[in-house]
Amino acid sequence: MTDPSQTLSIDRETLRMGKYTRGYADLTTDQLNGLLWLLGEWTVRGDNGHRRSIAARKAIMSSQPFTLEEAHEIIRNAREEEPLP
């Protein structure tokens, strides 16, 4: 059983009220997980030109919501042979 003190919860109204979060208020749970995963991929690798970092940044900046599965696919498809932008 999950310890309630370890449960993270935020309501959509709180997201709508935030200057930098209002655009995320209508995401599904899976899309929010996808966004957080892409953000983690980008920040862990740094903005150092790594292909996966570039792919994650590009996906985040597209403002298109991605499910967690779609986010994984974006990173899997970040191939070494692709030219850097």
C-alpha cells in the first residue's frame, strides 16, 4: 500500500492558475508522465548536443502532448546517423 505522504497530487485548477503551468491543465495522466519523462531525459543528459537530449528538447518545445509510450519512442528513434540541427 502506498504511504499517503508519498502520494503526489495536483488538481487541474491549480495548474490553470499557474503562469507557467496553465498550458498543462488538460493533459491526461499519461501525457503528463510523458512530458516529465522527456524533461528528465533532457535535464539528465544536459543540453550538450547529445542526440537524445536534442530529441527530448525538440519534443518538449513542440508543445504537442506525448504519452509516455510516445516519449519513449521519440528517444529510441534518436539515431546516431541523424544530422544535428
